[in-house]
Amino acid sequence: MTDFSEELIRPTTEDEQGKPCVRSGSGMYFPWLQKHIESIASGGKQEKDFAQTTSACLSFIQEALLKHQWQRAAEYMHSYLQVLEDTDSNKRQGAPEIVWRLGSEILYYHPKSNMETFNTFADRMKNIGITNYLKISLQHALYLLHHGLLEDANRILTQAETWRYGEKSSSQEVLVNLIQAYKGLLQYYSWSKKKMELSKLDKDDYAYNTASQNMLNRSWKTSINLCTLIQIPGVWDPFVKSYVEMLEFYGDRDGAREVLNNYAYDEKFPSNPNAHVYLYDFLKREKAPREKLISVLKILYQIVPSHKLMLEFHRLLRKSDKEEHHKLGLEVLFGILDFSGCTKNITAWKYLAKYLKQTLMGSHLAWVQEEWSSRKSWWPSFHFSCFWAKRNWKDDKTLACEKALVAGLLLGKGCKYFRYISKQDHQVLKKKMKQMKKSVKKYSIVNSGL
């Protein structure tokens, strides 16, 4: 750990000489640490208890990390290493993981840290925290991947893949599967590059056959590494996407569909919006029937009503022959605009303005009433205040007009938002405003007695 930071070998100044100091395990002095340790003393007497000292040091490290004081955190960390020699066996057993997590965080952000320092630290921690070998190896590999060192990361994963300690536990097995899966992702990356190269070759060319065979060999190894992991309940988005892409490429669409169905619908897996997105995208590529697409997006709507695919869901519902789907289409639009992140989604407002008018023309006032009854207490201030009328008109006049039509249909001509927008004199939007006033006068639910 002597390479942890140059701060750790800062020489003692004259002002610090003669003052009580704290000596680290490596013989380094930290005069400024003494006042912190004295804060845990009682009755003016310094507490010498080892556990109290390390506990205080840990608190200072955490505080330094929260304040992004990486150099100071490194200094505290150097002193905290003595926890590895704690006489309490339980604390000593858990210490290596704490040291690794804190140390790796510091080294990731420390301005004087470098790859050599991180690698040295990781290798030492693997030997000290033998039961954490797999976790540390995986995080070490991810650090290398982050810096684009794919070959080094693959080497670390290969070493960890064959490592065993004591009896094989279930947690150890999951970690091994995860390590193999990340190795599979590296193989998938190489496979993807080959796939791109293959797309540029003539199918009648000899080089095409060679490259195709190389891809097949790579995909077989990758499939083995990925397949095992994605059968374990969990969130494995990048692994599932990579595996499905390879299955599709080799024409195994049934296999790809089965993987995605299991990932989305198996009750043992946690609820995951992306699982339904991946299944929907796959079915869309397969040109699946509209009913099937609707059934997938309906579940996604229940999980994330504001998802970007909800506008596409609305379009599918609108094209359906079922009245219940038309009703749901109105609910979906209201649901999207319930969220603050969607308040300026002009497409959603356009769809709602048009669909509200169509719904009222189709004598489905009850549908609108059902959606509006739970929103009339908060939508006016949330969407249709004078503040928003002025802001929307300034930022996006088309958005302001679409919102004004919705406001007028729901609240009538007396709505502040509608009145402000309808009074604006804008040559380009004059015709649109005229149509808007006519629609509000004829179809507003206020005029319908709601």
C-alpha cells in the first residue's frame, strides 16, 4: 500500500514536530490525525482501545469520501489498514472486503492514482481476502474494461473462472457464473466485430467462409458462458440482449423467443421493464400480430406508464377493432401526461387533443369523465396555470396551442390557460386557433354538463 498515494509519504513539517502524533503501521506520522482520535476520549484521557481507534478512522474515511476529499481519504485509509490485524476474528474476517471497497473507490477518483497502483492494490487484496477473491477479481476486471483494457480484463476473468476455495457454495457458484458471463460478453464483443467484418465481404468469397466459421466457433463459446447465467433469477439485461442477438443471427428464432419469454414472464425473475421492451422489439421484428404486441406493451404500461413506448402503444390501441382498446388508448395518454418529465411532450399533447375530440364526437363522454374525475383537482394547476400558458407560448407556440385545446375541452372557455393562448395574435397559428375555439365550443365536457 506504499503506492496508495504520494500524500501518504508527506514529510513532517517543523510546526508538527513536538506535537503528539499517530504512527501508522508503516512508520508514517499523521500529526493532524491525533486531534480526531482525541475526540473519542472521555474525561480528557485518550482512548487507546484498538476497536475505538479503527472505528473513528473508518468514520473519517467515510466523511472524506462524502466530501470527495480523495487525498485525505487516502491518508486515513493508510492508518485504517491496521484493521486487518484486528484481534476480533469476526471483524478481521470482514475487514478485507471493507478495505477493498473503500480503497478501490479512493483509487478510482484519486488524482494521483494510476493503473499500476490499482492493479497492485487489487492483487494484494485478492491474497488477503481469500474468500472475496471472486468479487475482487470481477470488480478488477470491470475496472480494466472501463479503461478499454479488454485483454487484461479477459486474463483476470480467466484466472478467476478456475479459482476455487474450500467447498463450493451456492454464492460462489453464482459468482463463477457471473464471471463466465462477463467473459462471454468479451467474446460477444469480438463476435460483433467479426460480424461487422463479415457484412462487408462477398458471400462467394473464400474469406467469407473462413470468417463465418470463426464466428460460429466464437458464438458457441459465448453461448455456453451466457446461457447458464440468464437461467438464474436476476436482472441480466446486457447478457440477454447479446445472447438473443446471436440466436437470431444463426436463425434460432424459437430459441430467442423462449429466452425472452422466460425473462419477461417467469415469476422467479424480478419485475423488469426492459424484459418486456426486449420481447416487444423481438416480436416487432418478427412482424407479430397486433394483438400480441398489445399484450406485451400492456404489461409494460402497468409497470412504467410514462415509458417512451407508450405513444406507440396508444397508436396500436387506436388501430384495434376492439372498443376496450380504444378506451385504454385514452387512459394511456392521460397516464403519460401525469408525469412531470412528459409535460412538454408535444406528441403526447397532439395525440390527446385529437383523441379527446374523436372520443367526444363518438359519444364516449363517460370515458373522458372517468379519466378526468381523478385529475380535475390537480391537472389545472399542474398543466394549465397562467404561468405555464406564458412559459409554453414563449418556448413552443405549437405545444401551447395543443395544450390549450386540451384545456378547453376539459375545462371550457373559462380556463386561464385557454383564455391566454386564444388571445395571442400570431399569424401562422391564427387558423389553428380559430379551429381550436370552434372545437372547444362544440365538444367541451363543461358544456356537456360534467
